[in-house]
Amino acid sequence: MKSGFTLLEVMVAFLLVSIGLIGLAGTLGPVTALATEGRLRERAALVLESRIDRWRADVLRFAPACTALPAGSLQHADGVLESWNTGVAGGAAELTVIASHGGKHPFADTVTTRMPCP
């Protein structure tokens, strides 16, 4: 009895491995796009958090006068556009922040928060 593989068995094995590798390579593009979008959304969340922290510090700095702080916008180097608006109503200061990106998969995340006037 001979041991070893026939040429047909080797070719079938090579074909199956090739199909698997092509399938794996086909998933790399979408995975890279999702990772890039995830990084941009993470950056937008950090921008939102940072603006809220600065706003709270400004509200407390101007205490006890509860006044609306200036609104504005800022374009960050990574392409995230931050815009915010403030107001005072019913004894509370309010902040609305929008962080957006207009890349291949555009998005806009909005956060609104209120803080009682000190």
C-alpha cells in the first residue's frame, strides 16, 4: 500500500484554502472602515465630555449669577465639528452640544444637560 496524497487531493485542498483566504481578505475592508468610524465616534464622545466639563466649570465660576454663557463652534483637527448653545430657564443652566463628522459615514451626536443655578 502506497502512502501519500494524489495530485487531485492536493489541488482540492489548495482550492479550499484559497477560497478561505479570499473570504478573509474580503472582510478586511469593512473591518477597517468600522474601526475608523469607531475611532471618530470615540473622539466625538470625548469632545462632548470635554465641552460639558468646561461648561460646568464656567457656570460655577460665574456663581451666584446664573447667566447664559456664549454659544460657539469649533472645528477640530481630526474633522470633528463641535457646536454648542447655552441658556438659562427655570433656575437651571442648560447646555446643548453637537459633535458631528461629515466623512464617508457622516454622523451627529447630540447631548443636552441641565445644572441647577448655584
